[in-house]
Amino acid sequence: MKFYYTYALKSKVDQKFYIGWTDNLKQRVEKHNAGKVKSTVLRRPFELIYFEACLNKKNAIEREKQLKTGFGRKYIKQRVR
């Protein structure tokens, strides 16, 4: 069974979140920290602070969109206290 992940990273530079989705969580976090993701290269290093597994890509993308809202970011902050 294949999983798709929605995840949140926290920048150790500016303490802000980055939210995304992937089908290989370990590899994706490594890419962020290696500077291979254009949108996060200047905010490295990152810590994986939250993730959810979904059974299909569509649900992971929808969840990513939800978590990128103000409500979603508040939800993540409450979950990782």
C-alpha cells in the first residue's frame, strides 16, 4: 500500500512553517535540508514537526491546502505544543 504525506516543517532560521505534500517523506525532508527545494533554500535547516498519511494523492493535496490556511496553521501550532 502506498501512502501520500502532508507535512509541516519548521525553519530553524525564522521559526516559520513550510507545508507541503509528498509520496516519500524522508526523501522530501532531506531535499529541503540539502537546499534542493527552491522555495525553502534560504530558510534551512528544517525540522519535521508534523505529518499525516493519506491513502491517495488527491486527499494529501486537499489537506495541504487546508493546512496552509490560517485555521490550518493554528491547528498545527496546537498539535505540536
